[in-house]
Amino acid sequence: MFEQYTQDGKLLIRKVLPYQLYDMTGLARWFEEMSSQGLILDHFGIRSAIFYQDKPAPGVRYRLEPHTASWDNSLDYDRNEAYAQSGWEYVTNIDPYYYVYRANDPEAEELHTDPITQGYVFERYIRNHVRSFFIGYGILFFPTLAAIFSGLAGRMEARRIAEFIVQLAEHPASALSTLLAAAWG
């Protein structure tokens, strides 16, 4: 593996994420722990964070701000300016989930002091990602299911197809064995 450096010559160090991407608090705490060890977050790779080596920075805080629109992850420069005036700098993006902000001053005001307003942001975030999940898998699942049933229709009579659908709802594991038996039987 080759070494990579920042534009100002600092060595970049890749670390695998020890938390799932949905664990915002865990990720923020991990970034803070890394900063206290002298590893400052630079950007993200695939399931990894890339840090640069610097002097330890205890007291540095990180916060993750959810993307609210799954189709538009562009930066909101007005929001970044407002956060910068409060002592928070934009660090990087974890696509398609979060923007990452850092406060070098331990006394900097929190990004969100109103949990109700923050709840609206998370509600939109969850709704958009759940919708994207179901649309994406629906596009894959339903044509596959249609192809299976159209291929099996010649081998299975209508009564057995209806029985299979009921079996699928009540006992998915046994329904799979019925499907496999019909496909190769």
C-alpha cells in the first residue's frame, strides 16, 4: 500500500470505522478520541475514516448533521457560515448520510440546543432514507418475484400458487423450500 499525504505534507492514516454509520454519537465520540491522540479527521473512504497526524487535541468536539434530502447532498454555505460564527468548522461529508463539523474550542456553543427542532430534521432524514430504501429494493424485488412466478406458472397450477402465497406469509422458510422444489422439480 502506498502512503498518502495532505496538501501541506501531513501523513494520512486510514482507520476502519468501529461503529455503524447510523451511530452518530458513537462516531462523534470516536473522532474526539482520535483527536485527543493526535489523529485529526480529514475525510472518508469506504467504511473508513482518514486522519492526519498532528499534535493531540483534547477537548475537540465533533457533531454529525444529517443530510435532509437524499437527492441533494450539496453543501449549505449559509448554514456553514452560521456554524462557523459559533465556532464550528465543516470537516467532511459521509455520503449519503451526514455532514461532519468540528469545534476546536471546548466552550463553543452546541450546534443544536433545541431538541424539538432537531427532531424535525431527523424525522425528515429518516423518512427520506426509508423511502429510498423501499423504492430501491422494490425496483429489484418485484421484477425478480414476477420473473420467478411467470416461470413457475407453467409448472404450478393456480391453486398451488395461491397456497404458496399463503405459506409465504405464514412460514417463509418452508415457502422457500416449496419454491425451490417447484423450480427444480
